[in-house]
Amino acid sequence: MMKRLEFRKTILVTFCVILFVLALGSIVYAVEENWDEIIAKAKEEGKVVTYNTSGRMAEAGDAFEKKYGIKVESLKIRDSEITERIIREKQAGINEVDLIMSEDIIGVNKQMIPAGYVSSYLPSTHQDIILEGYRDPLVFLLQGRTLGYNSEEYAETPIESLWELTTKEWEGRFFLSDPETTPTAIAFWVEIVMRPDEMAAEYERFFGKPIELTTPNAGWEFIKRLAENKPVTLKSCGETAEAVGARGQKNSPIGLYATGKHRPELLETLNLALKPCIDVKPVIGYMYPAYILQVANAPHPNAAKLFTQFLLEEAGARAWTTDPACFSTNPNVSSFPVTPVDGLNPIGGIREWAKVTWPLNSENTVRYSRDVIDFWVRYRK
Amino acid sequence: MKFQQREVEFLFLERNWNRVRRIIANPPLTLSIVLLILLIYLVIAPLFSMVESALTLSDRDSIYVVGEQVGDFTNYYLKRTFVGNMSDILFYKPLRNTLMVNFTMSILALFIGSILAWLVVRTDLLFKRIIANLAIIPYVLPSWTLALAWITVFKNRRLGGVSGILEYLGINLPDWISFGPVAIIIVMALHYYAFSFLLIGSALRSLDPTLEEAALVLGANRRVTIRRIIFALITPAIFSAWLLTISRGIGTFAAPCLLGTPVNYHLLSTKLYSNLLTGSPGVSYIIAVVMIALSSLFIFLNQRIIGKRKSYVTVTGKAFQPKLVALKKWRYLVTSLVIIFLILVVFLPIFVLGIETVMKVKGNYSFSNFTLHSWLGKSDPNIAYGDPGILRNPYVLGALWNSIKLGVSVAFFCGISGLLIGYTVVRLRGSKLSTILDQISFIPYLIPSIAFGAIYLSLFAQPRGFIPSLYGTFTLLILVTTVKNLPFATRAGISGMMQLGHEIEEAGIIAGASWFTRMRRLIFPLQSNNITSGMQLPFITAMRELSLLVILITPKTRLLTTVTFKYTDYNNYSMANAVLLLNIFVILAIMYLLRKFTGSDLAKGLGGQ
């Protein structure tokens, strides 16, 4: 009887040990992915299909095809539309897209990931390399969206404080892409509302007296006054950059747009006189994340993994990182230009940029976007 | 006893069976039932789905509504739109703007259209044919063409960037000219006056001059004749034109978006769009329902007001040569004014867009800045992200092919369904079924395009019954565009069938021809001219449709309009305009060919005579 029980125990223990070993093995297996196998399978799959917010994906895709012989079919659409389409397609059981690049913080964190339509995947080769805070969900790129001015009219940054944009002098002269249709634009307003002390301190520094509030805090107060100062909202960052930088203007505006628009070739083909504002307090803008996510039930999952890994490397990120203030979340990838050069990247590398911009907080964005956009729309003149 | 009961049952069954047989034997009735089921599925179901979405909590909003789950029934959107502290901005102010803009715009359009129509039909104006042909071109152009041209000419400093041509010449323009309601009203009126021109023109043409003469003989002076005879007779046409203009205007998106949004001037259509994109979809569906209700209200009023007079329209139809009013010494002046007007609204916009396609750098009008890159250039990584000129660009040429395919298929299906619906409506005239068919087929006209596209996406993205998922297929594009254009097609079909006596078909019946033979050998050939006229408008709208389709397009099913949209998104206006011009050219060429070889007339496509 006793022996029998013992025997049972032994079996149970053995069983548990085997299970444990198996489980451990699978964890180890998950961490140590077999990249030879992934590459082989990816080549068998032959292609990757992506939805992306940036047209540069085509460039990165060409580089990927050159290296692995795997084709990338990329479609550039608005980020809100990516969310919409992925949801529709997954609900309809259509599996055509493998990978998305999106900037839609709410769509990613509130809609697609919770529903299981997309998932974050960090290649085992980059587990500890990618900057902390950007690993899950995986952000592969941080891009600056900052204030810029017309360098033909102004020799140097014409303002020194964000609060200056709420003054009479800049009435009707602040341009941005419409927060009502651009999700990241509103995320910056959320960030400002979340930092009332910094905004209040800056007010006192600039105007020399403490702020008188008509709203709950100095962040809200800034949004209200800015909205009342007749801002002009355009369709896109590109349009904003052109409106600010066109030559032959008097009383040219200040714009908030993707810092990448300062790429020298772009300025030349568009004939723009455009420089980023430096030394505006408390910040000159924000860094917005671009997520790379795997679509559920993708037809080419291994090729998608391989392409994700490729985008985290120099050769893949290059399509973007040649832009000023566009950084890979892999700190080993070089950014352009590494050292500050006149007008192009007067601030420096990612660490320097982090000091003059605010990152976007995805939780706050999800939580407060509606309130902030309502508030902005209500006061807008 | 039991046996008897069975016999009664049998008789009852037989009577029912006879009734069924009679229905089957009556093709118009069978056809009308089939059509009704189809229309309920394609028109009424989307409407219900829209209302359902407006009352269902979406995942994006679930965080802001405490205690309710995604997919729950909710009155959150209703409260937000109508009573919340956002209601004024989300709804009431855009509503006021929409009403103001559309009333003014439709009256202006009516004014321009009727004057042009009168000049062309009833006076001895010079170059009538050419003028008549040119006058409808603004309607054929995609609606944002004029808006873009307006910006190029009238843009002032308010929006920064490269200044407009007038500002470039040193003329300072106030904000209210460059952007906002005035600009929107003018641009929309210049687009929609074609409705009034075509409808009032054909009403004037079919006006029996003996009535005027009778009035003159009875001693009425010219003014009284115009007021009591001509106006009275063409009132229905004026009202239909006004109705078409205003209900179409309410759903217009491109011009208000380009000319209003930058300066914070919103209409219902632009609010619908922004809410669909990043706000609450529920709010946009409520706005859409309100827009539909508004348009329906105008139609109801229209029917109330003209009610009995409607019968006047069918009084004539015979060809008369009306006596032309001599413009005398004004003849040359009026002709030149009309021509200047047409140059301003037809040639100038096309020219302005054309210039931008051959400029390397915006705003530099010197010859050294000339380039044909947008049209013929080879791929250059530094220009336009390496896209080659549109005429050697497989992406654009593929889109061109798709657009033509869509236009032709939609025209074909609209022509057929318009004829079939027209046939059943006229043959069953007086019955409830006829009225219902007539009314349902008009509903798509009232649904704003953007909302219609979104609803079709949600309805047909998933497999439903025996219909597989249509997401990303060309079929879906054809389906949605056909249904959206059904109102035009049925109007043309009904007015065509009205003119066709029943005797012809009866002769066929007596000769023993089956229903299919009668349709094939009698109705179709006799109606072919009407069918081609009815096809023109669906063809044109399909070729220039953007807001309806933008959400349904995938790379495989790209169209010229969505390629234009893509290039404007890249801010590459020279390529965008080049594609737009290519699109305009193809539309005009095909219209010209159709006209030349079939003698079809656009006015008939609007239901005019």
C-alpha cells in the first residue's frame, strides 16, 4: 500500500519534472529563436504585406528585398484608416496583411491589441537592445514633431516660449495639422494638460507674473488660449511645412510639423526656407512613436518577423533615420547627422532631443484624448 | 365530413396556387417584387445599419462611458450630439452653417442656371450649341477642381505658404473672400448650376408656344405672360432643380473641406468626416441621419408645393419651334458676357491646374521653372519619391483602366436597373408597389456619400448569407456606385417609359411574344436612346467619385480619383493635378463619343424631357 503510494508519488513527481523541463524548454526556445529556420521559412513565404503611415516603407522594402529576396508590398494610408481596416478585415476573416506601421496610439493600445487583432513582437536578437519603454508594444521609430519657422523672414527662432503663441502678435499665425483628424496632434495637447506645473512655471518666467486661471490648471489654460488665438489647421504636416516655409512671405507663421520635413533635398525641391525652432521653453514639440505590430493570422508570419528584425537594424531604419530628429529605438543605429550641423539638426542625438521634447504617454492619451479634443474644439476661434 | 373538409382545403390551396400563378404570369409584378427585395437589401438595410451604429457603443468610446460595454446599446451619441455641452459645436452650429450655405448656394445656382437656360433656349444668342455644351462641364469636373482653382487664384495670407495669383499681383484680399462661407457658396453654385440649366432648359424647350400666343391674343402683356404662363409652366422644373441642388449640396464634402476647415468653418459634412476619422463614429451616423432627414424634408415640401401642378409637365412633349426673343443690340454684349463667364468657370480652373503640373517649384511662374516631369518624366528618387511621370507610371495607368472599368460597369448596371425599375413603376402605376419602388430607389440620393461608403464597408466586409465577403473586391465598388446612382437611372427610366405607350407591348403580347422577347425586341430597342442618356450621368459620377469610395479602395482596386487623393496626401499637387486632368480628359472624351454616336443627352439623365 505504502509502496504503491510512493510509486504514484514518484510518477507524479517525474511527470511534474518532465512538464517543468518541457515548459522551461519552450521558454528557452521562445527566447532563443532559431533565426536560420525563420529566414528559411520567410524565404519560402516569399513576401510581406504591410499597411503603413509612411511612404518610406517602400524604400525599406526595397532594401529588404535586396538582402533577402523577399518582396514587401506596402500600402501607405492614414493611421486612423489602418485601425479601421484591420478591425474590418479581422472581423471579416480576411487575412492578407502581415504587418502594420501605425502612429495611432489609441487605435493600437485601445482597439487593436486588446481585441487580439495585432500583437507586439520583439525579435530575440533585440531583447535587451531596444530602449526601455518601447519594447511592448514595439516602437521602432521615434519622430520629432516640433515648431518651425520661416528662415527667410527670421534670422533666428522668433519665439522663446510656447506661451508666446497665445499672444496677440501670433494671432492667426500658428499652423498645425488638424487635431480633429490627426490623432498624434491631440496627444501632444494631452501631454501639456498633464504637465501643469511646468506650464505654470514657464508662464511666470516669460510674463514675469503668476498665471491667473480660468480653467482647472495651466495646461488647460494654455490649450484654451491657444485655441482662442485663431490657429490655422491644415490637412497634413507637409502642407503645414510648406505654408510656413514658402519664400516671399511677410508675417510668416510658426508651424508644428514633423521635423523630418527639414531634409535638405526636400527643402530644395519644394523651395522652402524652413528651420526648426530651438530654445523654445519648456519644449519645442514632442516625439511621437511609430509602432510595428504583427497582424493576427498573417499569411506570411515568418517573413513579417524577419522584416521586423530588419527594421530594427541600420539597413531597415535608414529609410527614416536620414531625416533630422528621426531616431530608431535601437540606439546602435546611427542617426542623421550624428553631429549638429547648421540648420539641419541643431540639437544633436536622441538624448539631446529628449531634453527639448516631451514623449507621448500612451495611457494618458487613451484616457484623456476625448476631453482634450472637446475642450480644444469648444474654445477654438 | 372529413372528406368535405379536405376538399375545401384543396379548393383553398388551388385558389392560392392560381393567385401565385397569376403573379408569376404577370412579369411586371414578379419583377417588381424581385426588385423590391433587392432594393430593401441594398438601400433600406444600410439605413438601418446606420441607425444601429448610432446606438451602439464603439470600442474607441467605451473608455469614456462608465458602466457600458463595447457593443452595448447606448444613448451616449444621441446625448453628445443633441444635448451635451459639445452639441452646439458638433451639431447645431454646423447645421446652421449647412442650411445657410445650401439655401444661398442653391438660389445662386438656380439663378445662374435658369438665366443661361433661358438665353440658350429662348433667345437668339450666338454660338448656342457650343455654349450649351460648355455650360455643363463644371458639373462634369470633380467637385474639388473648382475649389482648388479658387485657392490658387484667391488665396491670401491667412493660410501662409505660396500666395494666390491675385495676391501675387499685389491685390490684398480680405479673409472672407479667400476662405469660408462666401467662397464655399460660390464654388458650390458654380458646380451645381448645371442641374438648373439642364432641367429648366428642357422644360423651356418643351413649352408649348401656343399657350404664350394665346395669352398675348387675350391681351396679356409680356410681363404678365412671363409670370402667369412661362413661370407657371416651368415651376415644376424650377422646383425639381432646386430640390436636386439642395439635397446634393447638403452632402457635399470636398469644397467645404478645402475652403472651410482651415479657418474653422464647419458644415455637417465636414463634421461627419472628422467624427468618422478620429471622433465617435456614432456621432457621424447621427449627423448622417439628420442630413438624410433634411433632404427628405425638402423633397416632401417640394411635393407639397407643386403637388397638382406636376401634371403640367406632361402636357407637351411634341416638338415646337418656339419664337425666339430677339436680344437686338444686346445680342453681342450678352453673348460675350456668357462666354467670359464660361471661360472663368470652365477654362480658367483647368488652365490653373494645368500650370501647376508643369512647374518644378510652386509659385515660380517663369519659364525656367518649366518641366514635363509630372507627365513624362522617368523615375528620379529626388522628385516625388521616385514616382515616374503619370503617362509612364504603371500605377496611374492601372488606375485609369480601373476607373474606366468602373464607369462602364456602373453605367451598364444603372442603365439596366433604371430601365427595369422604370418599366415596373410605369406599368404598375397607381399601385402601392409602384410608389414604394419609386420612393426607395430615390433614397440613395439623400444619403451622404461618405456615410454611404462607410455603411457599405461595415455591411459587406463580412460574409452575409449566400453573399461572400466583398471587402477589397471590385464588385463592391461597382455595387455601391450603382446603388448610389440608382436615383438618376430610375428617373431616366421612368420618364422614358412614360413616353412609351402600352399598345406596343400589347401588340407583342397578341403576336405571342414572351415577356423576355418583348423586353429584348421591343422595350430595349425603343428605349436605347433613353438608356444611353440615363447611363451618362452614372458614368460621369463613377469616374469622378471620391468620397463614396475612398474608404473601400485597396491598392488593387485603385482609381484615378483615389490616386489624385494619394498625391494630395503626399502634398504633391503637380502629380495630383496631372492625374486630375487626365481624368477630366477621359470623361470629356467618352462623353463626346457617346453624344456623337448615340445622340444621347445629359438632361434626360436627370429626368428632364
